[in-house]
Amino acid sequence: MEMLLDEQMLDGLGRLCDGASEIGIEVAPQALGIERIGARFFGNGYAPHRHDTYSLGVTLRGVQTFAYRGARRASLPGQIIVLHPDELHDGAAGTDDGLSYRMLYLEPALLQAALPRGFAHLPFVRDPVLTDPDFRQTLALLLNDLDSEVEVLQRDAFIAATADALCRHSGLPTQRRTSADARAINRVREYIRENAASSVSSDELETLSGLDRFSLARQFRALCGTSPHRYLTMRRLDLARAQIGAGMPLAEVAAASGFADQSHLNRQFKKAFGMTPGAWSRMIIAKSAS
């Protein structure tokens, strides 16, 4: 039985899934403490091995089988795989149709820094195959788009949410968190809005709010409904739309609105609005002409 998947994650497989006979590994740009890959293969893909990181991934197509802690496991499309650091495992496609998946490798030190109060040790998830739509959406933050660099605010929000998910699935109790600091979060929100076209760093937001970056990510989501990184991206897109409406050439819009380049703007614009900046521009022109 197949789970409903994030459409962008499925669409983003690119060349790895274009042909049934094609195999390969797509390696994403590295982020500090995080590696990301997408892969498709048939048969036995990996001999027994181990990582010194958390291995977190989503099966996209096919059946992903692996030996882990004395048993043979299987992950279906939409399910999550969680492997603890230094645990021996292998990897294989469970059917003749082959296997497609995406995986990231997270350094334990990053997770340790983000753990909620009450966790003195790294969380251990006994069941390495999970069905958890919320956790899958968290992983999609970094696995949907393997072409893009991971921004610092994006990484912080991901690590905080991942720490919460792993703690939840570890079965250990956590202390109740303190209430959110609305004044601090409002300062951060206004700062992001006023500086959207510039580089906004986690260090700046920590200083402004008086909160560590992971508490900030949790509290911002609780009060604003999204992460600081997503809020920043949407404010940049607001700027981009205003600039397009004012007739600024698309080649100049990306830099003027805070994006890394025009390709970055195109991807984010389409994710948010369902069309490219060029299509948006043509619609604006057509409306003005009418």
C-alpha cells in the first residue's frame, strides 16, 4: 500500500527516476554537519556498513529493505527510515522494480545541541521504519530540493524539528517547555521583515531575541505558524513580486530581493505560487494591457 507523498519530493527526483533502467546517486551541496543524497538502484545496493551520524530518509518508490539490529526491515513509499549512529546495516531493493529514496546524514553533535530539556542522551528510536506525516514534512525541508544550498536559518529550523520528532519516537518523557516569549518573537519577526533583502543570520536573531537558535525556531513556529527561514523566504518573495510589478527586469529581481541567484528565485517562487516569476510577469503585463 503506497502512502501519499509530497509531490515536490516525487517530482524532484530528476534524472534518477526518468528511466526504469537508470541507477545512480545524486549528491546535494554539503551543509555544515549535514549530507544529503538521492539514489535509485536495483538488487543489493550496499554491503553491511555503519555511519557515525544519524541516517534519516524517506522511501519514494519501491521497497527498501535492510538488515538492522538482528532483523530484516522493509520501508514502503512514504515511510521514514531512522538509523542510529554506529549501527550496522545494509541496503537493497525489495522487488525487481528497483528502489528510489532520499537520505540525509546528521551529525549527532548538532542534534545534541537542539534537544529539549529532559534529554541528557541522544534519542534512540527502536523502530527504524516509521509512518509519520509530520516528520516526513520535516525531512522534506531538506530533501525536496537537492540542488539548493541549505541556508543557516533553514538548517536550524530543521534540526529543532528533527530533535523533537526523534525524542517523540524514542518513547522517553520530556519536561514541559516554558511558554513562548511573544515580545522576543515579535522583535525577530519585525527584524526579518525589515531586512529581508539582506543576509539574516542565526547569530543576529539569537542576540536580538535572547533565545538560543533552536528555542527560537520552536517558539517562532508556535507563535507565527512557520519557521524563521520560511518567513524570511516569503518576505523575499513579497519583495520580488513588488519588483516584478514595478517592471524591474527579472535578471535583477533575484539579487534585489535577497535570493542567491535567479535559479534560486525561480524555484522558491514556483513552490510558493505555482508558477515561475516569468509567468507571473507576463500575467501582470497582460492585466495592465487589458
